[in-house]
Amino acid sequence: MDDHGAAAHPHEVRSDDQGRLVAALCLIAVFIAAEVVVAVLARSLALLSDAAHMLTDVAALGVSLIALRLAQRPPKGGLTFGLKRAEVLAALISGATLLVLAAVLVFEAILRFASPLPVQGGAVIAIAVVGIGVNLAVTYQLSRASRRSLNIEASFRHILTDLYALIGTLIAGIVIVTTGFERADAIASVVVAGLMVYAGVRLLGKAGRVLLEASPADLDPEVIGAALAAHPHVVNVHDLHVWELTSGFPSLSAHVLVHPKDDCHAIRLDLERFLQERFHVEHTTLQVDHAPAEFLRVERLVPDHGRTAG
């Protein structure tokens, strides 16, 4: 059995991605401080909801930075792949945090529906406009990063969800100012919670697929198996496994049987090149052997006429 490319990681996070995460974290941290102050003074649950969500953004970005550093550490001791799955764990934490916080916001919104408090719509509008500008800047930074990384994708989803939430908060502020309908603040908070649930479920689903070693969404094992079996020298393909070690790092292993007297080594190299070129799978472990006689022999079935039981 040959392990091709075990030491190489086909997808490495670009060095400037960490700089983009740091810039995004600093912008959000400064804005959160201002938003919390305005939210308390204006008695706006929508702004407090968004501030809480942005606090999870900061946590997600911080965890992302730590995970990126851990993922870049070389293999050592029993960690033969290093800590590359730290990125997936970070995405899992981010997704779970969004769901927990969404539940808290819905509970608070229900209380506000029952007993609405006076909300200063003008302050809500002002901070929402500033927040949208900040989030657009942060979203732009993260959109230029390597989003093949599930970790960076998780951070991007956090920020994008918060951008939508601020737009909803802005609309709520306008409604309060123009109509005096103060429950619009609680409604905006529920919308924020809904967006957080959507983003959280998506992140948990993607991270869960990696941790369960499911095949990547864009790689169908049946299609890959059929393509390998169609090779002119291949007799049988079995024990085919396709999974992701971490985001952007698909792996494949299989037992391949070829015709007797075929060059197993040459065929293995040819199959590895084929998998890399067609399916972009660079980390492959193929065991190529000659097929035993029973895979090649075709027997004629002869009807059993005239026989009677014992």
C-alpha cells in the first residue's frame, strides 16, 4: 500500500488571511463598545441583540485566529496530521454559540412583546447606519480571504448575518420614529435570532460532515468508484472511502484489483494522476494488487435435471 502525498496539505490558508481576521476583529470590537452604550441609553433590544451577536463575532474571529495558528503546526508524535482539524472544531463552536444566543434573544423578545419599553428610534437608526458601514468593511475583508477554509467561512457567515441584522434594526428604528410602533424593536430582534439559527445550523451541518468523515459535498463516491473501475486495466474497486480531514483537504483510499501481469506500480501512479486531475483529490492511498482467478473466471451454469433428493 502506498500513501501518496501524506505530508503535504493541498490547501494552506494564505498568510494575509490572518491579517484580514485581525483587522476585522479590531473594527468590530470598537463598534461593539459604542453599540452597547447606545443600546442601553435607547432601551433597544434590537441593538442589544446585535451587540450580543457581534460579541460572538469577536469570539468567532478570535477562535479562528487561534485555530489557524494551530492548524499550521507540523505533525508531531501521535498527531500525524498535526492539528488541522482545529479549524473544524472552531466552526463547530461558532455554530453552537449562534444557536444558544438565538434562544436567549427570542426569550427576551417575548418579554418585550408582552411589556414593550419606550425606544429611542433616532438613536437606533444612527447606530444601525454606522454598524452597517462597519460590517460592510469587515465583510469585504473576509470575502477576500480564502473561504475554502471552513473556519474562515464560519467567521464570514457570522459577519454577514450581523450585516443583515443591522439592516433589520435600521428598518425597526425607522418604523418606531415614523409610526411609534415600539414592538418593531422586538420584531427586529426575532429576525436577528432567525438569521442566527440559519447560519448556526449551516455551520454545524458542515462541521458535522467533516467530523463524521462524510464525503465532501462536491465529491460523489459512486461517481469516483465508477470512474476508477472504467480504467482499462482495472478489474475491481472496493473498500473505497472518501472523506475530508479538514476543509479543503479531501482524502481517498481504495483497494484496486488489476489484470494479472499488469504493472501495479505504474497503474497506481496513473490512477493517482487521474484522481488529482479530474476530482482534485491529491491525498490518496491506493492498494493495487493483481486480481485472483475467481475475479476473472466465468463459469457456465448447467441446469440440474433428473436429480432427486436423497
